[in-house]
Amino acid sequence: MAGTNDLQANLQMRQMLLASAIRGSKKIGTFTESSSPEGATTRVKLFNVGVVTKLRLLVTANVTIGTATATLSPKAPWNAIKQIRLTDFEGTDRVNLTGFQLWQINSVRKRAPAFINNQGLSAVTTTPVTPTAVGTADIKFYIEVPLAFDAESDLRGAILAQTALGEMFLNISWNDDFLANGSDDAVYNGAGTSTCVVNSISTDVYQDYLMPQVIGDRTPLPLVDLITVYELNGNQKVTDNLANGQQHLVSYPNVRNVIGAYVNWMNNGIMSNAISDFKLIANGNNILRENNLESQLADQRNWINGDLKTGGFFMQHRARPIETSQFGNIQWGLTLN
């Protein structure tokens, strides 16, 4: 654990780096899956340059919808990404999420539903346009992969990449099922006769970084920030011990500073708000926070100035992280109905 002097020196180095570093953004490339893209994995080697703060992706999936109009899943289009995983030089997974989970986290980080845009002619902003009519067209959306707590002010978790040794990769696994009725994990639902063929998926990948500059006789590097892991860990599904009217406990990870927890409730494959009670519980019986469904949604709306999709819930601790080492256990209790 860093001492007081280390933290003070780290803060000074962080401020010097943010004030002096050249901000860069490099396009790593365009990566295309054109042969059986459903279920494929796109592997991207990152540049060994600067202090990396985030990655930015533009995803374009060319699809052909046949026979009958399709309908969008509530998770679309972000659930076109089944898994997005970033492993650093030491083999630590910094990011392991579904595309939809990453969209939710970015919405909380930005305090607004993330990556709304305007691809239509009318002057409105919406979630990305995803085609549903019979024919061939593109799904297109933007998404970010944050590596630092805040790229502009707080570099905890940023990765020092300017090394001649080692490689760092981003792996993007694509959804196996772009159309499946009765499953919101699919990008599309639709009539019994609807079909969807994925012709290709291409991804433009950009790497944002700070290029440190020598000041006097040294290069300002906030070493505590750079050995801190900003971990985004999810891509988990629980199907056992779920019962109507019963509380299900989600345990926070041990020995972590937890800045947020997220859950999606799916009832028979469909996203649902059917959770009646939310409790943050310390050591089995000490209730730190408590909400019913309405007050939980009100808290979420107050934070992001909008709504997540139906069935999307979060507990955010960004202003004051939960230090799980101070407790025997921390659990989020959800009463399902």
C-alpha cells in the first residue's frame, strides 16, 4: 500500500503529466470479419506508445434481414459484442464485459445514456440507428473502452505502454445469435419467419494516449496511478437459486475499492424490471442502502439524467468507493418477483 508521501508525489506527477503531455490518438486499424462473423473473435494488438487512457471503437455490421421485419432487442445494438476483453502486459484482464454491460458503465461514467447520435434527417438524438426492415443495411455504433478512471483528471488505471517488450491485445467476440425470438441476448427478435444473415463486421479501433514530455531532468509519471488496475469485470450470468419473492445476493469482490455494481434481470430470456427490493448489506445484516423499484429507478435517473434499458440497474460509488477490505463482506441483495 502506498504511503502518504508516495500519494503526494503521485498527485504531483499526475498534475504535471496532465499539464505537459501531448494528447495523441492513433488509429490502430480497421479489422474486418467477412467469413462467418457470428461467433468470431477479432484480435487487435495495441500500440506500445505513451500512457494509454482509453480505446474508441466504431463498429459496422452489414446484415440482411429476410422475409419479415425484425424487431430490436432492448440490448441492441451493443449486444452485437458478446465479449470485449483487454489483457495488459502482465496478463491481467483490465476489461472483461459484454458490449451491453460496457454501454451501461459508460452511461454511468458520462452521467447520460452513452453514445446517442443522429443518423436520421430529423433533428433528434437517439440511440444508434439499427435497421429492422427487410433488406441489406448497416448496424453502426460507437463505443469506448475506458482504461483510466478519468482520462482528463484522474489517471488511476492508465497503462504505461511505451515499452519495447511485451504485447497488449484487445479481443472482441461477436454475438453467436443476431436473431433469436424469446431472447433479449440476441440483437434482433421478430416474426417466426424473420431471418438475419450477417455478411461482415468491421471495427475501426483508435487508441487515445498521453505522450509524456521531459521537464527539467525527469519525465513526470504518476507511478501509483500506473500500477493501479481500473478493473471492469463482468460477463457473468447466474441461473441458480433464483426464486419469486426471494432475495438473491450479489457479493462484491474482496480486497477491492468498488466504484460500481451492475445487474441485468432477465426473466425467461426477456429483460425485466421485476425486482421489488434493493439492499446494500454489510456483514450479513447491516443495511447501508435500501430502495424499492421506484426509488431505485429515481436514483438512477437522477444520476444519468435518463434511463437505462428495462432490466438495467446499478449501484454507483464513484464519489466514495466501497473498500471491501474494511468489511467481512459486502452484498447487493435483490428481491426478485
